[in-house]
Amino acid sequence: MLAHTDQLLEHWRGRLVETAVGTTATAGQHAPRGRTGPGHARTAPWHWALALAGCGAVVAAALAASPATGTPLPAHGTPAALAASAAPDPARAQLPMDCGPFPVKTVLSVPARLGDGRPATVVAAHCAAENGTPPDAVFLLGPGPGGRPEVTATLLSERENLTVSRLAVRSDGAITGHAQGYSSQDVPRFRPDISLDLTWTRKGGGWDRSQTAAPVSLT
């Protein structure tokens, strides 16, 4: 494996020398200011960057190959469903909700592996008030210190006054959901007039939410 990598490095070193010696300027390329002269063709900086990037890609692919099969290993795990016993337990998590004297109630939970190799659980919860329709919040749970689940992301705050009726994880690792709400305080709580399809996609170190209007269900 290492011998093969050394051969690849030597091959690309040779290619880099050939590039430095044999490259000539073509139409549309500009020589750096103050460094022009007749009979002296120079390699553009981006050309070197492309050559070095290609060398790095070949070496990285070689180092990532499986010793047994020679096939590249994936950088991240594939999103997939998990058994509840293999994922963070919402009952053991401290959800950041201010419910006063009322307990926090989990209404939906979806255990899954979202592509980063760690087990997770998507949770919708609300304050278990005795009357009315308390709004839901949606959290992403991951493994925490001492084996206790911790909140790694707040996907939906209860302050948005939405009731979540569906959560799922797509095969690409995105989280989807459906929620209903009210356009004003005058709308009866038993007849929501806002209906949304929600999608959360991973962006950098966080999650980006998008939403589209959906038909209102009266059931």
C-alpha cells in the first residue's frame, strides 16, 4: 500500500516538473506584472494549484483505500434508521423548555444515523399543560457526557406557536416535518389556518431550515 503511494507521488512529481518546464502561455492568460520578458514563458499560479490539487487527490484516494479490497472508504456514514434502543433516549434528555409547573412531554421521536456516524434522535415535545394546544419544539439529540443524551441543535422553537404532526429522516440525511399553526390569536385553537412542510438540511456546523405552505388539514 505505501509502496503504491510512493509510486504515485513520484509520478506526480515528474508531472509537476514537466508542467513547470514545458508550459507556455495561451490566449487569455496574463503574465504577472513586472515579471515579463521575451523568450521566458512562465507558469500561471492557478496551473500549479491544479497540479498540486490533483496530486493531493490521488494520494488521499490511495491512503483511504481499504487494505483488503482496495476500494475507497466513505468519509461519512450513510443516513439510516436506527432502533430506539441504539439511539439517544428522549426520556433521559434535559430539553431546554420553560414549562413552569408542567412536565415536558415528548410527542414524536425519530431515531436515526444522520450521516456523521453518530446516533441521533429527532424529538418533538411540548409542555404538558392541562388545557389548550401547547406549541411544539423540535430538537436534535446526540450522545452526551456519561451516556446521557444532550441537545445538539434546536430545529424549531415553541415560540413559533406551531404544532408538529410528522417527523422523518430522508435517505440524504435531511430532516422533514409537517406543522400547523395560527395566523393570529383570534383563530380558534381547534382550527389552525397555517400549514407548513418543513425541511432541515445540514449546513456547515448547523442546520438550515426551509418551508413551504401546505393544504390545511381539519382533522
